[in-house]
Amino acid sequence: MDPSSTVESETQKRVLALLARGQADQDAFAAGLSRDERAARGELHDWSAKDQVAHNNFWRQDAIWRLQAALEGGSPPDTDDDLAWNDRVFLEQRDTPWEQLVAEMGRLRAETAALIRQFSPDVLSQKDRYPWQRGGSFETLIFINWYDHPAEHWADFYLRRHEIDRALELRRAVATTVRELFADNPRLYSYMLYKLGGYCARNNRSEEAMSAIREALTVNPSLSERLMQDTDFDSLRALPAFQVLYEH
């Protein structure tokens, strides 16, 4: 049965949709890998495909810890030092088979969905309800840990394989998802457009980069300050059309 079919809250449905889309992105990533690529063993700072899955699984687990802490009145493990945790997870999971990691992702999705159903819409969307929420809401936590952050990893992996179109298609899909699911949060949409623009600029897609940045600035003019210093857009700075955006 579709997990969202038993849910009345629109906020819960939206968050559960993020789980589904995160699952779909990972499935698409897996479908493009050969058997050898799925089994490949990576290095500490040169991760293989299954290292990417293990990494994302950890941050999905981090979301579960936080949801559980809210329900139980406790505090989640401290994962603020994300770089140290990333290295630790790599070393611990380096030899875990692909099939086991994929099965773990399924378990994490089911557990996360069950927890989400226990929260009211207000609690899911409220920011800083608990001191360890890092300024965000549970809805934002799920968006990042289950959808946007994994999509970054899949896109970067595609770029390493010189599959630029596939990487950009994924980032476009993330922006579209945010526009559809978070129509009441245009700033979040602007950040996804900005991120898409950066991907395009770094990969010599200047026209699409310009289009994304124009729309992002229209939605959220405050991004112009970040744009002035962001090295992702250095390839565009000599373009008169970009200079106009920069000046404005």
C-alpha cells in the first residue's frame, strides 16, 4: 500500500513524498551501474558507488535519531562534526556488500515513514522546537538528509563519469520538486535554482546557468551577495549579461 494513503496531513504527505523521490533517485543511480561498479571498493576520499549509499544511509539514520529524540524527550547523537563522521562511516562500511546497503536503505525508509506519521504538521514544520535542530525543522531535515543531499552525491558521481547531462537533469528535477512540493517556500526554491546554476556554470553550460541565476535572484534578491563571491560562477564573470546581474 502507498505509505501516503493512510496519512491525512498534507505536511506528512509532502515529507513522505520526499522519501519516495529520494528512493527513486537512488534506484535510478543503481540502474546505471554495472555489477562491477556496484561491488567496487573505494578509498577514503575517493568513494565508490556503494560508499555513496553507505554515506547517505548514515545521514538518513541521523534523521531517524532526531525524530526519535523528539518523540522520546531525549537528545540525538552529536553529528555536528560531519567530516569526521563521514570518514568513520566510510571505514566502518567499506566492506559492506551493495545488496546489504540497499536493504538497509529500505529499512531506514520504512522506519522514517512510521516516525513521520507520529508527528503533527505543526511539529514537522516548526523551526528550532528543540535546541539540537540546528535552526531547521524536521521537514527541512528530511528534505536535506533524504532528498537534496543524496541527489548531490548522485550528481557528483555522474560528473565523475562525465555524464554531465544526467547530473544536470537530476539537479533540475530537485528544483522542480521543490517548486511543486514547497510552493509556500519560494526561498527554498531559489536556493535550488542557485545550486543548479552553479552546477551548470562549472560544466560550461553558461546559458542555462544564467537562466537559473536570473530566476533565483528574481525570487530571492539577497542571493546576489553570495553570487558576488561564489567561485562556482567564475567562468561567467566576463559575460556582460552576468555583469548586469552582478551589478544589480
